[in-house]
Amino acid sequence: MGLLDSVIGALSGVRTTSARGDMLGAVLQMLADGGDGIGVDGLIERFDKCGMSEVLHSWIGRGSNLPISPDDVQRVLGSETIEDISQQLGLSQRVTADRLSQMLPFVVDKLTPHGRLPADGLGDLGQLMGRMAAR
């Protein structure tokens, strides 16, 4: 995903690749329906549980995206998810949480261009990659 990574990185202000992988791929894998990640339903559940549903819904809805701090990303996603992504990418948990705090709002916003979640979910990893490339 070299060119796509460069474009996403430039648009979101996040360096998307590390020594062992790319952050965009890890985020899409986490959000993909039917994959090993938490999926969008799990993401919604975690934001609701932490009292931060307004933040997530700002990313889905039209208009500006509310920010999320690296500490809140850690709290919402949980240490296990952050650790999994950290190990996958060869980054510290702190750097991973920082990059996720910048990338998650951007990616969720781009995957929900009509201001709502698709009724049938976001799609599998291939579909998400295709939709990000088309944006």
C-alpha cells in the first residue's frame, strides 16, 4: 500500500509505516467485519462503555471530527488491543496510542462518507482497503 500510505499519512498527519508494518493496515484490520479485530460494533461498544460515544459519532457524522487523546485511545481500545498493534508494528504502546489518536478519526470519517454507518457493516479488510484507496 505504499502510495496509499503516503497519501493517508500526508492527509492525516500520521506516519503510517514503521519497521514492521503499516498503521493504516492495522486500523483497517481492527475495524474489518468478520476479522480478528474488534470490528466497528466492538469499537462503538467500547466508546459507549467509556462515555465517549459523542467523539466516535462525530467521526461518523458529517462535520468536524472531535479529537481523542492518546490516553483516551488507550482507555477505549484497552491495553490488549494497543499491545497487539504495538507488537505487530514494532512500536511502543505510547507511540501506537499517539498514532491511533490521529489516524482513527481520519479513517472512520473516510469510511463513513454519508454520515452514517452502512447497515451491513463496514466490510471485510479487502473492501475497506478498496474504499480507502478510492477516497
